[in-house]
Amino acid sequence: MRKLRSVLVGTALAGALAAGIVAAPAQAATATSAGTASVAQAQYTKHWFSGYSDFGRGESRGERSYYKGYWYYSNGRYYFDINTWDRDRDRENTFIDFYYHDDRGWHNRRFDTGGHHEWKFSYSAKGGFDGFRVRVGEGRSGHFDWGNYYRGSF
């Protein structure tokens, strides 16, 4: 009976040690990946910007379109993330005009939506990318209620 008890205790002890040895690398790997993610996220600072469209006849300030976005610099590139909302449901689209400046001058990208949309894009700093401006408008071709520009430079 003593021998059986000793064998069972020894087997349980060996099993517990083996489980601890197997679990230790998994815990270490989890801690390392979580640490790496927080370091990668801390390498840049988000710079927020936002704006509203102007409002047309018969609209209130609460019915204007708006956008909210941020930019950050990482690994030689400028990254942008812009969310836009069209709040009045009048079948007119909301437009974002994104102008950027580099060694070759000013360039324009126009985005549009009829509701909510998010755009993510980036530019390399190698071409002399040194500034941007953004505005939001609502309407149809030839008649937009443009808001003020947000200007950013580096």
C-alpha cells in the first residue's frame, strides 16, 4: 500500500512539474507579445483634427455634416484616418477635400459619402510631404456648403 501511495504521489508531482514547464514558455510569450504591442503603439502620437460643413437654407447647425480624424508619423510615412458623417439625410452627399503639399506642389483627393464612412491612407515623407489641409462640404455638383479648412504642417 505504501509503494502504491508513493508511486501515485510521485506521478502527480511529475505531472505538476511537467505542466509548469509547458505553461511557463506560453506565459512568457504572451507577456512578450503584449509588451511589444504596447511599445509599437507608443512610438507615435496621434494629432486630432475635425470640422463641420456650413449649413444651407432651412437647415440647422445640428444637421451639418462633420468629420473627425487624426494623423501620425511613423517609419517615414504620414498616416491619416478620417471619419465622416452626413447627418441630415437629404440625399445630398458629404464631401471631404484633402489637399496635401509636397516638392511638386499642391494635390487634391476628394472623398464622398451619403452617410458615415472612414478613410485610411498614408504618404511617404521622402517626396517632401510637408503639409495638408482638409475641409468638409455637403451638397451636389456646383453647389456645396463648404466648411472652413483645417491646416496642418510639419
